[in-house]
Amino acid sequence: MSGAKDGYLDVEAFYDNDSVLIRLDGKDYRIEYPEEVWSPLRDEVKASIVDHLAFLATNYLPLVAEKTGVRYNTRLPMFDSFSFKSNAMDMPSSAVLDWKKPHDYVRDYLNLDFVFSPERPIVWRETFEPENRAIISFTSGKESLLTLAICLELGLEPILINIVEPSNTYERGHKAEILEKINEEFGIGYYTVPNQVGLFHDAKHMGLRPSALGWGNQLMYYLFIYLPFIIHHRAKYVFYGNEHSCDFEVDGSEGFRNNFCYDQSSHWTIQQDIMLRTLTGDSASVGSLVGPLNEIAVVKCLHEGYPELAKYQMSCFCEDEVTREHRWCCNCSKCARNYAFIKAIGGDPQRVGFWLDMFSDDCIGLYAAMDGKETYGFDRSGLGREEQELALLMACERDPENPFLREFMAKIDLGTSGENPGDPLDALYEYYFTPQEYLAIPEELKEQVYDIYNRLLKTQSETPSESPTRQDGHESPLSG
């Protein structure tokens, strides 16, 4: 990426009858809509969506490209300040993942210069009589599949939207096939949205260094992509697959707190709800139906409660050549984590497409619970280690002669000595398989959602406030 000679990147954005176009460095990138969804929108709504998409997709690029700032032909976005907070809260963890100093990232971000068109910012509202429909941010991961199942139980008409990221060559093919099969089997409608703008995250395409920067605005960016569909379908809800662990934090370097998925946290989900309620005059709201659940509980609810949907689970980025034919690479820490969870609850990984036994010596480096050095992202942060340890312990109880699991058992301190042997494990099981208090569920749905999870998990708690709670990735009683 060359950028302007004076150190600024130049970004132009426009719209036509079926797409948004963002021009960066002389190249055009489109976000494509069905014409019947995009075209009927009022011009000021289209223009405001363009303002936000152009800014949210590019406001981190000067940090990676080492530029002074960005010059836009678009107006100052209505929710510029929301974007600032989400990006700022994402900076410390991005620095950790990039092997950089958080202070440097935060300082450089605060010093960026954004120059907008002098036109007056657009402030708008589009109210409508909402229908009993829900837009689901759909990836075919365990959270979005369980969200779909819960919507069906609640009597909400689900509309699946998959944003197609162009760099995910193999992943997008598998997801297209899954969406078509779900449509054929259950008659559930879906959209795929080609998103060429996603190439801005592709370091090789952009000629930039690889970086975790920019993902802090991703769900806000998606929300503005979803807006035409929300208005077109008069949808009452937008649901993300943000599970309980998205709220976990650890203390990081230079005194910063790190949340490795801040834009999926309950706090940011509520912030997005504020945005959508403002834009639609309380006609639509944002939430997460899986927010009360830890990841392993999501797997249990999905695979035991809704096996007809669970078979479509896909939680791998599919970057290896082998994923041309398989929807799991079986060579990343995300695959390892999901493999362990499925085995822990007695499920069959082959049923969802695993083609390799990941309880093998060749895979040890992929497991945080085994001190693996080949982990990345959330797995590398250490936040999910305790949950993974519990999963491996549960798997070992089912298959005590497995050599891989026996090696795991030999490495950990179960903490079962003393007056109350076994208590640490009982407490862990109770915590990870009990619905937790979660604020970002629409209030009118909360009681029904907890009733469903208490039934699926066979828990005794009547209200989320009775559940044990954790706030961060503290040291596990399983760890040696």
C-alpha cells in the first residue's frame, strides 16, 4: 500500500442500486446487496451507511501502514465516538498478539488524523412495526447454530446472514454448502453478502505486515451491513453468537487489561443495542442468546439438544490446503479446542467432519492445556485454559486408557488432596455447565432463554443470579 505522498491514505466511498463501493489506494472494493433489499432505502440512510462502512473498514489502516491518517470524501459518521471506544479497548490485546507494546499502539491511535467532508453529518431514524423475526449473524459455528435453534424454540423466524470474506477461500465454499443444506432441510431463509472490503484485513493482499488491528470494530461494521436487511424484513432482533467467555479479561503488559474479543463482550453488545435502537426508534434491538453459556456448555446444548443442527458445526478458519476437501484443518488450536469439547460431552467429532484423531502426540502443541506452543488468539491468551483442562478431564473419564489423555493426566495437579477431595472439579463442572448471569439478552426473552438452558443442562438454578460467576482467567485448580 503506497498511500499519499504526504502520509495520508485517501478513501472514497459511494453507493449504487445494489452495492457500496469503497475506493482505497486507487482500487475499488464492493459490498454487494440484493437489489430488493438495498434499493428501497432512503438516500440519507444509504449515505449514512456508506459513511460508517468506509470509516469502520479503514480507520485502523494508518497504524499498520505507518501513515498519518485518512482523508475521506464521506461525512463524519454518526457513531464515530462508539467506534473510538471499541478500537481503543481492543488495542492492548492487539498489541499482545502482534508482539508490540500497548502504549505504542494506543499513543499512535490517539495521534491519527481523520479528515472528513465538510458536509453536515447525517442523523437519521427509520422506525417500523417490527415482525417476529431475528437476523442471525451466521458463521455455522457452534454459537450461531445454537442461536438458530433457540430462535426456533422461541417462535422467532430466523434470517441467516453470512458475510463472505474473500480471503477465506475454502471456508466460504463450505459455508455456502452448509447454508444450502440448512435451507433444504429446514426451509430457513438466508443471505450471503460478498464483502470485498474484507481484503483490508488480508496483509498479503494489502502489502502490509500481518496484524490483529482492526478487528475491534468488526461487529459494529457488520451491524451497518445488516441494517438494510433489518429494515427490509422489519426484524425485531439481531443476534450475535457472543458466548460468556467473551467477557473474560487478563492483566496484560504495561498495566493494561486485555480482553481478546472486546467487541463480542456483553458491554459492547449492549452498546450496539443502543446504536440500533437509536437508528430504528426502538423498533429493533441487538443481543446474544448464547451469552449465558460457557463454550463447553454451548457444545453440550447444541449436540445433545439439537443434533440435527449440530452436524453442521464448522469452527475452523480453513486456511490449510487440506480444507479444500474438509471443513476442519485438524491443525490449529481452534480445531483442537472444539475437538476436546465434543469428546468431553460424549459426542462424535467425525459427525461434524473431523477427519483426524486430535488426541495424538502430533497435536499436543495445539492445546493450551498441554502448554502447547502452536496456539493463537484466544487460546494463546490463556483465558480458555481452565475450560479446556476440564474438557480433557471429562474426555479422560470416558476413555481412561487413551495415551494422549493419560499424558495430560500425568501433567496436572487435580487438587483433590485434603479434607474435601474432588471439590475443585465439582466446582469447575458446576460453573462451566451452569447458565451465567448475562445482561445482553432482550429482557422480554430472558426468562424463556434461561428455562431452555436449565432444561438442556439439567441444572437446578431458577435465576441467573444464583449461578456461580467468574470475571477473568484466574489460575486453574487443575494446573500444575
